[in-house]
Amino acid sequence: MKKTLFILSFVISVSLNAQWKGKTSNDDQKTMMIQRHMDLYPKNDQSQLKNIFEKTAKINVNGTNVSSEELADFERMHHKIFEGIQFQVGANITSKYENGQIWTHVWAWWSGEGKKSKKTATIPVHLAFKWSGMKSNEAYFFFDPTFINNEIALNN
């Protein structure tokens, strides 16, 4: 029985993973669009967001749904309460999967110094953008918000 369950689990796992095979690039137009925003963000420039997102895109930041305008406001707020913001990209890749989905993933480190606390931190970040044509219709941003939330609290 255990052997049968193991084989069944293995077959299901392989079949589920097969749909996520695909081709990956780090120099295609979608990757470059995201990289452009990553380069502009430390300069407090959110102009690239309108080129990235559909107007009705579903954007989720650590479990909270936001609009692209709210995301831009969130990024501008960072620059009001932090200085020396850097966004060091470790990897930025776009993958076209066999199931037809296209995703750009960014793994990076955000760093900055709180203007009030004078504390600095470096936070690992993962961003994922799902594409529909040349616009993202869905995105997920994952990072530990503790440092940012603490600085926000000092500014309220």
C-alpha cells in the first residue's frame, strides 16, 4: 500500500511539475521593463509602473491587495521615511511555461536607513509578475515588512 501511495504521489508530482517547464530569459522585453522599474525605484521614480501594469491588475503585497496607484504611493512613502534606499537585484528572469503562463521573477535585497530611527536594514525581496501580452495582470510582492512597519510607526 505504501509503495502504491508513493508511486501515485510521484506520478502526480511529475505531472504537475511538467506544466511548469519552459524557457527562461533574462534579456527579453518583459524582463527589461521590470529592470527599468527596479533601476528607477531608488530614485523615487514610479513612472514605469504605468507601462508594467494593466489598469485592473491584481497586485498583492504581503497578502494585501493594492492598485498600481496604491503601489506607487507605497513606494513614494518609502522615500519620505527612508534615505539611502537601494534595490540590489540578484536575479530578474522571465519564464514562458508550457501551460502558456508567462512570469517575471525578481529576487533582490532592499536596503535603507530610517530617517527617524537612524537604523539600517537589508531585506530580501521576491517579486512575481504574471503577464497578459505586454502588461502584467497579476503580481505578488513578498518581503518581511517588520523594519518598514517599525519606521512607519515612528512617523505616525
